[in-house]
Amino acid sequence: MPTRLDEVADAVPDLMCAYGLQSYDAVHAATLLTSGVTDMVTRDAGFAVLLPEDATLHTTRRRLGRTRARRRSACGP
């Protein structure tokens, strides 16, 4: 089901401030969080700042260590 920009636009500035995301990443995160989808395939370790209960990240084996480290530092153990 497509998500319209006006459905996620209000959440973007909050995600930018709360997690330090760039605007384009905040749009992706807002879409994920408002759509009811919980799984995201990404090579961008920056999304690891999202809470584990909100987003399950799937990444390459090569980026797994960096993604896990970033999630631990952002979200705690």
C-alpha cells in the first residue's frame, strides 16, 4: 500500500531532531513507522538509531558489525 508524503511529513522534523537523521533518511524512517511495516532492508547503519521494537533492520554481513554497534550506542544494551 503506497504511503503519501503528507501522511509522514509531520513526523520528519521530530525524527531529525530525536535521532539526528538527515531529511531523506527521516522520510524513510517516518514511512516505516507510520505504515505499520517493521522490517527494513538497508545498507545504511544510520537507521540503527531507531528503536529495535520499532524497526527490525536487515543488512549485509559486511555491515552487520557497524549496524549492531551503532544500535547499542544509540539504544542501549
